[in-house]
Amino acid sequence: MQTVAELDLPHLPVEDPAFAADPVRYFREARAQHPWLAKSNIGLLIHEFTAIRELLGQDEKFRPAYDGIVDQLGAHGTPWGRFTEQQLISLPVDQHRLLRDAFAAKFTPRFANQLRPMMQATITRLLDEWAPKGRFDFEEFASYFPISNMFTLVGAPVEEIPGIRSSLETLGLAFSMDKSRLPAIHEAYDRLESLVQRLIAERRADPEGGARDDLLHLLIKTADEGGVDQRRLADLIIFFFIAGYDTSKNVLTHTMYLLLQHPDMYERCAVDFDYCRKVLDEGLRYFNPGSVPRFTNQDIVFRDVLLPKDTMVWFNLNISGRDAGVFERPDDFDPDRPLQPNQRHVAFSLGKHMCLGQFIARAQLQEALHQIAQRLRNPRLAGDFGWRPYPGAWGMHGLPIAFTPADKRVEA
């Protein structure tokens, strides 16, 4: 058995913009030195697909490391720091179980499917506004879809979408570990918390003022029945905004980028609703925004390597699906790819911290892709794009496209 300190591990420059543009290449080169582990300035990096699956599901051996991130950024004692340390995923085991159990039963596939008409109406409205342009930044367009859905679900005033969208863009960069962003992060968090607290207060003062079956009503009712206090309720709704924005936007943008290179697949998405689901699942294997930070709760021996207690590790979900040791032709985008159960992507994480909103995310992405393929015909890349910092909410920064607008949605 060897300790981490005794290993000759590759050091990866995750803070380098060149790394964010192509982390897969860096991780593949690192494997020549060690097959599943690397080091960086922010902690150890676990990047092999099988190692991620085997370790991330062992909840008792790890704890969330968001307090470590707050410490590295020097943000203890700030409102954003408090939220980050006390959000749902960061709570002690007993509190996390109590709160998650109170809400998990509500975030079901059935509930997500009940939201599909709202999602369809939202993407139709956005396409009616954007499609006639014939050219736009797809990433910017895509950003308005999840936030518009979230505003509808909690009855927030639509005129505040631009300001909250700007705040969510900033908060999505918080885990890029750049201290210079802290003033903007604090300002963005304050704006979002102010909105959430106001929405809760207004709904409690006038319970009939919003839709009886919207998500805000459901969350308040569930919180009251489960004895969840105001602070925890507000944190959960803030988490709902932050977790649901960049992830959906970045996945939709990158999936569009892949489809620009496969026009036959794109055309099929316009007429085959179920195929859109397959495209998105393959897209999540190929790319997803997530890197999951954890601390080891105990000394862990894995594959004859000792990870000491209180070591900060990052599970690099975002590149795990490109593992050539697990996936045949990992760099080929193939929605019809046959997969075994142990090859299913881990984009929504594993174990007790598996994404609570995954069914909502899947539903809204499928609805969006189906209509986009109908309304934006023959899309093509129309300019340069960049990449967001790694790890953060990683993804593309900009995706300029040109296309032929379709006059209206075509029923498939």
C-alpha cells in the first residue's frame, strides 16, 4: 500500500484556460503517470469512470467539501459563505436525510411530466421571439429557458429575470476558485436571496396569490408539514435556482454544439421525440458541467492507495464518460450506442446526493431540443466560442449560430 504522498502523481493546471478548453486531453495524458488519480492546486482529482462509480457511491466514507471551498476562497462569515456551507448538500447526515426525505417524494418523474405543458409553452414563447433573427448566440438563448421555467414554477415576476439571470451567471463561476470574483459573487447572492425571501413572504401573506399547484406552494406546504424552518426553506429555493440554471443551460448548449456536427441527428430530433431523450443521454455521457468536491471522512484504502482522512478530492464527473477503458469509441457521439448498466453516465452524481431535480432537468431538456430542432433549421456555427473556468459550472462560453427560421412549430 502507498500513501498519496508517496505516489508520483501528475499535477494538472485546472486554473489554466487551456485546461478548461480541453480537460479530456490533460486527463488522458495524466493517465500515463497514474490511472485514476491526479493532483492540483485545489485538491486531488479522481477522473477514471469506474473509480468514480465505486467511490462516489460510498456515502459514509466522504462528506461534502463546500466548507473547504469557502475556506480556500476566504469567504467564511459572508451570506454566500453561510449558504454554501449550510445548503442541502452540505448538511450533517441526520439533517440532510430529514430535509431530503421531506422533499424527495415530490420530485418524481410523474411531477416532472406534469410540468411538460409549461415547459413546452416556455420554449415556444422563446423561439417565437428568437427564431426570426436567423442568427444569435445559442448559449445566451439557452440561458433564458431554465430561468423562465423556474420563475414560472415559483411565481416570480418576469421583469426580474434579467437581473437574476446575471446573478446566476456570476454564482455559476463561484467554484472556479478565483478569489477576485468574490465581490461580484456576494452581490449576486444578495440579489437572489432577497428575491427568494420576498417570494416566500408574499406567498405566506397571500396563499391564494399564486397557483395552488406551483412549486413554491408545494415547497412551502411540504416545509410546514415537515417542520422545516424558514432559513432552510429559503436555502432550498436558492439551491433550486443555482443548481438548475447553469447545468441545464450548459448541457443544452453543448448538445447543440455536438448536433451542429451531426445534421442528420439534428433533423431526427425534430420528428422523433424519444430520440431527443437518447441524444441528451449520450450528450451527458460525452459532456456535463459537474465536478463534485468531497472530503474523506476516514482513511480510505482504494486500489492499494491510502487516501488520508480529511483529504479534499474532486470527482470529475464531467469527463468521466470519455474514459477509453470503459467506452468503445469514447469520442464518437452516438445516441444509439449500446450501453451496459454499469456504463450509465454519472452526470447527476450517485448515492444520497444524487441530483434531486434530475427528472425536471431531463424533461425540460427533451422538450427544448425537440422544438428547437423544428424551429431552427439547418443550423451552423457562425463564429468563435470559448470555455468557462474549470471546475466551476464548466461549459461553453458562447455558441454563435446561424440558421433558417421556421415560421412556427411543426407538430411531429
